[in-house]
Amino acid sequence: MDKFASLVDDVVAVDKMKNETAFDPFQIFEVQNRPCAILKIKVTEGRNITKGSWTKDLIDTPDPYIVLDIPTTPSGRKRTQHLDNTINPVWNETFTFYMDMMKKNILEITLMDANYTTDETIAVEKYDLGYLSLGESEHTFQFNTISEVDVEFHLSVDNSPALRYSLALSNEEKEFRRNRKEQVFKSMRQMLGDDGPKVLDEVPTIGILGSGGGFRAMTGFCGAFTALVDSGILDLATYVAGLSGSAWYISQMYSHPDWPNKTPGDLRDELKNNIDSSLFWILKPQSLYRYISNIMEKRRMGHPVSFTDFFGHLVGETLLKGRLGSKLTDQQEKLVDGLCPMPLYCCVHVKKEISAMAFAEWVEFSPYEIGMAKYGTFLKTELFGSKFFMGQLVKQHDEQPLHFLMGIWGSAFTILFKRLVTGVSKDPMQLVMEEKAKSDQALLEEAIAAATPTDTTDGKGESDSESESESDTEVQNGDSEKPAKEYKKKGFWQNMLQGIVSSNNIFGTREGRAGLVHNFMRGLLLNVAYPISPFTDNLGIDTTPPPESPKETFQSIFDGFSTSHKKMYMVDGGLTYNSPYPLLLRPQRGVELYLSFEFSGRPSDSTPPFKDLKLAEKWAQLNKVPFPPIDISVFDREGMKECYVFRDPEDPHCPVVMHFVIVNVEFRKFKKPGVTRETKEEFDFANFDIFDDPKNPYSTYNFTYTHQMFDRISKLIEFNTLLNVDLIKRTIIEVIQRKRQWGGATLPIKVETIHQLRHLSQNKKKLDDFVDFLKEWSAGRH
């Protein structure tokens, strides 16, 4: 054993030196955006401030202050403090504005007089900021031909955005991948022996995926994780990705202080006890007060809020007991030295006016970054929800709590929450599709997260259009907002609370049903969407959609969206299709084997389980990334079984998909693989249907699982996974042998065809390094 360990360490050390100098080919693509102009305005002092007539001044000496308003900028309305009874005020207050210099920016400067009742406007002047040059300048504004106010300008351009523009993975993820690869190499050598990889380059990247499906998916993924850990398969994976219910399981596991020191099997009872009573048991007056207070405070701080905030509290209170303060960045500690697979979560960004099946932009969440690969734009996870403009951090908020993100990831339940509360037991996706069949408009009303409040403003009175001035005035020295705004806030939350209690108000309107966050891409130049697979973007891959796909499916996914909007509408990824493949199909991650666990609802236990897998295939085709052909005739040949394997027989570099489905076949006869059931109690336990039970206990809408229900689903998926462990191992060996025979991944592109690529960097050194990289790669294959 010592000799084996020494051999493994030597291989790792040699390959580590090679990897440290490896060139990332995706660095040659450049994501371009205009820099942001930063304007600092210092209001220094005023002279001879008058209300316009000596009689007014005699009655009441002015209490002057200045309001600065640049409607084309975020948080564009700011004001000084007011100074009592002075005609020669000295303010010396500085304010910062973030501007797009390609737009016409007009400063409106208003001289005001503070009063106990209504403040009085003395005079207004306008100034075209296009006349400013970089650097410092001064200007004196004259009001009513007498009053003067001195202002200093400092204009600069910041070329160091707080966002990351790139098609490459983040440095943190690259570092994780290097560390994880070493861990996986050692684990594969121990498990597979001589059939395992001999060098790091032969280590395949394995991704584990869990679909949506509410508590059914969460409970099933618990069983899958238990089997994957106990069998050692999880030690071979680089990524684990979840959508909706599966994302809930992963996030509650990775936020648990005892993971990975304790196994999912050790922690199973804790999760089981957390969901054995209704999700709504926590809707007690004291709980409601706490939730509403927290959400109102969030709104007061300038965040847009919606019912997803409330739903996130419900999910967090149920699944994160004792750790509601958990943040997604806390999960970074689980990834130190690559000891665990990296968790990835997702939702989709949608437009209010277009079906999510037609237009949906996938948003990925990791402990390091959140972003949209479609636009090559990412931000640090802790900054999600902060306010940005043209890549600059305008206002930083505290990191969003994990339970809020869990509410977004499973927001299909908020969109259809009225049906959930009133006891309709159909699957959410079936309900959405029924609405679509009735009317496209009905789908828009029900399936798209049209969370714009009825007065089209968010919590600070902002509209969703950039062309209108924001009214979140920056106030100094404790000056408060007008009472009218407090009245509006109170009315909003009275309506929401009434809706929560009566289930007939807020649930029945468009208000508050999607996850809302500040648009971190606001002001960016997004006139182009970057291809998921930039090296194959021009290679003419057939993208004809499968004939059985609805005509409108994915038809608008390459359209852009206006970055003038202040808010983003985030909804459950299951509203487009119910598996997080887009996270792992990015060629930057290079996943070569997918262990995909499908928990989506089906009309019957006997229904072929390939609907969402076919959608993943179509999405891959449209985005020109390799994906094996999904031949659903396998169902006719082999019938219903626990796992199906899909390969591309013509492309040795195409990834392999192992499709695990939620089905009760062999589990009825065996309590463990190879161990038959014997007693009536054992047979009774395993004798259940998932979708054919007339009581529909495992409905996606069911948020109460008895201990027996939990044990049945989790033990079923655990059994189904263990039943196929040998098949998983054989498939891994097959992928290793292909990498050994064919030299790993395909050559990205030939040197002579580099000129055909789009979005190439203008950095000559990067291109020269890339050419050297291609030549070295080609030479190593011959």
C-alpha cells in the first residue's frame, strides 16, 4: 500500500507541474464592455441665498439645501443637508454618480428651502455634463440672478469593474479543479486499480445532476447521495448540480456543519424529521411577524422584494433549522483542497412578456461566483443583490441569505402558490403546460414571474425603466423620507399579510411572485450574446430541433435583453426544463460523464422518463455542445428500468449520460442489491406507486412527508443507485480508456482556422500563446 501511495504521489507531483503552466484556451475570447464614467460633484458653498423677494426673506431667513438630479444615472437623485437660517451656507458635501458617457447626461440642480410643512423650490438650473472634460473643473450656478452656488466637478473613467467579463472559468474554480483532480485521481486509483487513470490527464470530469420535483426530488436526491457516498462514487465526481428540489437538498447538505465529516446516511434522520409536518406549521403570528419584519427591513435598505422572499423564509425555516444565517459563500470552506465536489445551483432569468419556454437565460450560482455565461458576465457571490451600473459597484448590500436563494431556486412554487395552498395536486409543470394550451396569455400571467407591483414601482418608488429618474434620494444627517412613502409601504405589506392569511389577495395578482434582485448587468453593452461553445460557434453543427419538441421551445434563447431595466426576474429553472444540464454543458467545465438523477413528475409510473432529457439534448444542439443522441426507442427494447446509458457511437469525445429515473421495479423484490425481501412487512414497505397512487402522496406540491414516505422514496433511489454501481464503474473505466486512446479532449480548433473565430481578444500575446498551445497539443498527438 505504501508503494502504491508513493506511486500516486509521484504521478500527481509531475502532472501538477504540467497543469500549473497549462494554457486556458478560453482566455483568447474577449468580452467587451464600455468603461463607466465616475463623476464626483462637490457642493461647496452658496452666497446671497434669497427666496426671490426681500419681503419673503424678511419673514423667514432661508434654510437652504441643494438637490442634484441626473436622471440617466442609478441612484441619480441626491441632496445636501439643509442649513438653518443662513444666506451664505457652506456645505462641502461630495456625491458620486456613475454615468454612461455615450448618453446625454443632464444635471438638474435645484436650490431648495426647508420648511416644517412643505419644502419650497427656490429655483432650478440645468447643466449639460457632456461639456465636462476628464479631471477637475469648477462652475458657479446662479439662481434668480442673485443667489450663487459653487460646485466642483471631478470626472474620471474606471477601467477596473467589479464584475468579471470572461468566457473562462474563475481563478477560484480553476484552482478548485486542480485540487479536486488530484483527489479524484487518488480515489480512482484506489477504487479501480490498474483500470484507473495512470496520469492526471486521464482523469475524467464527472458531473452529478439532480432535477426538480419539490420534496420528492429532495428526498430522492438524499437517497442518491447516500448511495454515492457509501459506494465511493461521490469521491470520483468534480461537480454536483441541482435544480429546485435537488438544489434544496444540496444546499442544506453543504451548509450543514457536519458535512462531509458525517455521511448523508448519518444526517438522513435530521432531514426526515424536518419535513414530517406541514410547511405551513411555521405560519404562526410570531413567525409571520419575524418574516415580515425582515422583509420590510430588506425593502427599507433599497432591495426589491417579492413573495419569493417570504417563501424563502418558509423553506429556510424548514430545511435550515438552527442555521438561517447561512450564506452561499460559507460553502467555500467545504471545497478547500478539493475535498468535496463543487456544488452548482441555478435559476433562469426571464422577460415579463415572453414565455419561459421560449426565452430563458440560465443563471449559475457557485460558492465563488454568480453569473450568466450567455453574456460572459459574473460577480462575486457575496455581491449578488448589490446595485451595479456599467460594471461598477454603486451600492453594496450584505450578502443575501441562503434561504432567499433557495426561494429563488424553487420559485415555481411561488408562481403557482395559490394552487398549492388550495390543494390542487397536479405537477407544477403540468399546470404550466395546461395554461399554455389554453392560452399564451394565460401562460404569461401564470408561468412568467411577472412580479412588477401594480403601481410599477419597487420598494423605493423606482420604476423599472432607466429613462425615469430614481427617487431614492441620498439623505444626510438623518433627514427622513416624506410620510407619503411610509404610507405606501404600509399599504403594500398590509396587502401582502392579508394575502398570506386569506390566500385570496397577493396570490391572485401578478405582484410579488418572482425572485427580484437589482440588475447587476444594468448599463452594460449587451448587443451580443456569447456562444456557450465559442470554438464550435461557426462550425455548422445541425441545430434542427427534434420533431417532437413544441415549436416555441427555446425559440428566443439567443435574444438579448435590455440592460436599462433596474431589476431582474429570477425564476425556477424547471419552468424551461427540469434539469440543470446548462451548468455542466459549458465546455469550460469539460464534463465527460453525467450521472443524471431524474425526479420530474410523469403522468404514470409507466410513462417513458425522457421528456426533460430530450429537452436537454435540444438545448445542447442549439448551443452546439456535444451531447449523445437520446434514442427513446430504448424504452421499447428494454422497458422501464432504473438507469439508461446514452453514448454517441460515432464520436469518442462526446460525453456519456447515465440517466437514473425514479421508478419502483427491482426495489419491490430486493431490499438490497442481491438480497431478496422475505417478510410481509418488507414487501408491504416496497409495494407502492409513485405517480399511479390515486392519493398522489408524492406530488410535487406535497410539502409534508411522513417518515414512511421519506423512507420509501429515499431508500428506493438509494437502492436504484447501488444497483448500478458496477455499471457506473464500468462506464468510468470506458471513459478513461477513451481518453487514453484518443488523448483526452478534442483539439479546440486548427491553427489555420483561428481567423474564423468570433470575439477574439485583441491581446497579441494571448493569441500567440494560443497558437503555441495548439502546436504543442498537435505535436503531442503524433
